[in-house]
Amino acid sequence: MKEKAVNYFKNGYSCSESIIQTAVDEGLCSPDLLSCATPFCAGMMSGCVCGSVAASQMVIGYNYGRDNKFNNDMCAKEKAKKFVERFKERNKVTCCKVLRGGLEGPARKERCSKYVADSWEILEDLVKVKVK
């Protein structure tokens, strides 16, 4: 599925939208979250938290947050923390500005494809304990 997320990213979706659309395709969240993910790209338009990280947190919350529709145990905070730890193991930071290294255009798209792929792999692992 990481290829699907990267494909969305390379074909017009933002990093955050790519994660959410792939999660929608996999039945992990509502299509309503896609529009919510739009402003999370480019570090929430400020260069802070990577959009693919933020979107992954949204999916975790949707599946494991308070009063989730799947009746899963509420463990979103634990899974969110684990997500960030694993992302940092791979990439050292979650800051979009640092991750993209000043790149723009196609070079930035290529670099950020790795972060979309990493985010999806980590997310998929954390939610593979399938929702009820």
C-alpha cells in the first residue's frame, strides 16, 4: 500500500492527502477526512510537523481515539507516540522544513516521497491489529 500512497503523492495529492486517501481506500477512515487533511501539507503551511506524520496521526485517532466508531480500545496516544518514535528512528526528525532540506519542485517531491512511504509503512504496522 505504500506504493499507492506515494502514487497519490506523485500525482497531485499533497503528502497529508496521500496518506488519508490511501487510508480511505483501505477502509481505515472516512472520506470526510480528506478535505480536513488538505491544510496539513507543507508542515501545516508553516514548515512544522510533516504532513504525512500529521495525517497518520489523524488516522490513528480515527481508529483508536475517544468514542471511535470501531469500538477499539482507546489507545490513540500510545500509538501516536510509537508512530513518532518509529518515524524519528528512520528520519531523525518530524519537522517538514528540516526533512525537505530547502528543496523545491521535483527534487522536493522526490525527497518527500520517502516520508510518505515511511509514514504509510509505520501506520499500516500500527493499525494492522485490525479494527473491530
